Amino acid sequence: MMIKDYYRPQTIAEALKLLSETNSRPLGGGTALTQLTGESFSVVDLQSLGLDTITESANLLEIGATLTLQGLLESPFLPSTLKAGLTLEAPLNQRNRRTVAGALITCNGRSPFATIMLALDAKLTVLGKETAVHALGDFLLAQPELLKFKLVTNIEIPLQLKLAFETVGRSPADKPIICAALAQWKSGRTRLALGGWGKVPTLALDGTDASGIEEAARTCASGAGDEWASAEYRSEIAAILAKRCLKSLSIGILE
């Protein structure tokens, strides 16, 4: 890794102008950039843009893109289920550096945090020449195309719904071999997301109710074999975790 130039813009407009230049990269917590090798690029430091806030309004929680994972974990607004996922996401020293947007942009399928956020149908605001709002599921599948010369400014999740999370790993503190996150709205809308393999977490169910949830989980994980676990194992455990999540929803109300 070789940094050619370092910029610290004071406004979002200035940051977008710098990011539109060839081979420039945003700098949040810096954990992703340190993994790059054999490249020369300019960095655009985002820490002066005021994107590290968290705001609760009505039934929504708006999370600034550069808020650290630890800052999010310590927020009084955050549901306990999501806090559990953040604890598994990274150890304390990494949570103090990694940003919320950075964690989602660079996540893989084993990310508990991204799995829960996918179940919550999180929305990301992306600024470029125009402002666009993307569902996290679409964003994970389409980026980096969605981020070319653009900037994530905030992430929005719903509150006042039920949320459950179950995981299986080699140890209680390990990244999951398989995990399940289940969100259910007052309207009955139910979303089940599975993680533990692949490039990104997978949406197994998004329906008007929870009917067929075990079969949906089993089918979703039916091709999820890798060096960590067989597809057969994940498929069966996915159904079990989905059932556990559904059972625990009555005590998983976000407030």
C-alpha cells in the first residue's frame, strides 16, 4: 500500500469532489485500507464531515456513516439484539476504529452485524451527483458500482419491531459458522437473513408473515458448503436457528 496524497475535507461537497478524482479512496476507520497491497492511491479523510452521529426519531434510528462500531454499541438507542451482533463482529480495539459504513461496505457473509442489518432492511443514503437511498440487500450485491465517485452518509434502521438473533460458531465469541437474524414488523412483515458463508449475508425470507420460515432457511443454506461446514449441516442448522428466532420474538421487542 502506498498513499500518494492525504486530504481532509471540511465539507461533503469537497469530499465528493476529491473522491471523483482517479484512484482516490475514502478513509473512515482505516482498517480496510491497511489490507490493500500493491496499489498507490490518495485518501480522503472523512472525520471532519460530522457523519459520526446517531439520532432516534419516531420509529427510525439514523446512524452516521463514520460512527465507530463501538460508538454504535454504546448508544442507548441501540437494541440489545443488535448489540450482541456487534460484540461478535469484532474485538474492542477494532470496534474503536471500524466505522459503521466501512463495516457494511467491506463485510463478507460471516458478518453478524451485516446479517442483522439485512434482516432489518437497513437503508443507506449515498451521495453523488444526486442523492439515492439503497436497501442494504441491493447495496451489498451491487457495490462497488454504487459507490464509484460517491459517499455513504448515513444508515437507517427501523425501531419498534421484534428482532431475534441466533448463532453457531466454534466458540461463543467466534464469528459464526452459521447465524440467523429475524425481524418482524407490527404489520406482520417478516424478514429472515442468514450469514456464516459466502461473500455477503443472504436474505432467506421477506413475507407478510412467518409461514414456511424453516423451509425457507433450509433451502437458502442448501448450497452453503465451504471449508468451515458442509451444506447439509448448514441447511439443517439454519432451519433450527430460524425456529429458535421465531420462538424468541415475543421477548425481542426493540424500544
